[in-house]
Amino acid sequence: MPALWRLTPGLTLRYRTWDNEAYVLYHNLTSDTHLMDAAAIEVLEALRSAPAPIEALAQALRLDASHLEPLSELLAELQEIALVECLPVPLPA
């Protein structure tokens, strides 16, 4: 079943960076802080504007098909810490 990825509703992206390598993100819904890399921040920023299927997200990030598996793994990690969620999209009848 196709799926859309989106930021967790109510999440406000607040983060700081040092040398554009290490990012500390504050999760306003849980009051946790997370150490992130640039790739994770790019994914979160891409999802800020609208939910997207992984293929569209990869295209927005200018990734080719060989990067879908690592992107999928990153999305799963972000989902584990409640920064994103996956919404199943029913197929048309």
C-alpha cells in the first residue's frame, strides 16, 4: 500500500547547528532534544511544506533510486522518535 510521510502534527522544527554538520533539534511535543545530522534535517525541512511519498521526497532531495533504501531507514529512525509519521494511502477501487 502506498504511504505518505509527514511531520508529526503539532511539531515545530526548532534546531541549532554548528558548522552545518551537527544539529540539535528540540522536540516541542516531548521536550526531548535530539542530535541530528544534515540529512535528517533536510528530510524534516522537505516534509515541513507537505506530506509526501518516499519517491517524491527523494526527488525533492535530489536523490536517485539507489538512495531509497537509506532514505527509508532514516524515515523509520525519525518515526521511532516521533518526528514523522507514515500514513497509509488506500488504493483507488
